Amino acid sequence: MTVHPGGLSWYPPERLKRLQVVQSGGEQLKNMNYTVYVLQDNEGKLYKGYSNNLTRRLREHRSGHTKTTSKMRDLRVVYTEEYDNLNSALRREKYLKSAAGRRFLKTKMRL
């Protein structure tokens, strides 16, 4: 087992690098690409989120690492948007979780 700075031996190396960036001021983190995404399960329930690595995040959802989606089955990505900074992605995720955002998604998903 490799011991990383700060004693975070359980952190995967790729996530540890991001953690170190945050601890050093986070400027690089703010300038990464982010995906705002919507997942749908086999019953039609939606989950909205964001990530800088959608493939990894989807794997986490499907393996039960996320409390909200752990009971959702057959998750699939039904909608995505790309953003070049964290603040824009957070604002869009918040919008999609609002009543207006839910109406927007309902309209988009009918197409």
C-alpha cells in the first residue's frame, strides 16, 4: 500500500491529484471541463448531477456508491451538457433541479 501526502492511502491516485490541487488553491480545478448530466432508471425516475469525469461517476452510481442512486436500477444517461468551469456547471445543475429545470427536461426528453 502506498502512503500519499497527508496520509490519504485509501485515495485513488487520480482523485488524490485533484485533492492536492484543491488544497493548493484550486485554480486548476476551476478551469477543468465539467459535464452536467441526467440519469434515468428503469422506472423513469431522474437524477441530476455534475462531474469532471462522467465515465467514473456513472460507474460509481451503478456500483451503489451514491446513496440517492443506490436503489435505482438500469441507470442510463439521457441528457448531458458540457461546461468549462465549475461555477457554470453548478448553476446549471441547480437549475435542472428546480421546477423550471424539470419542465425544461420534460420538454427536451419528449423530442
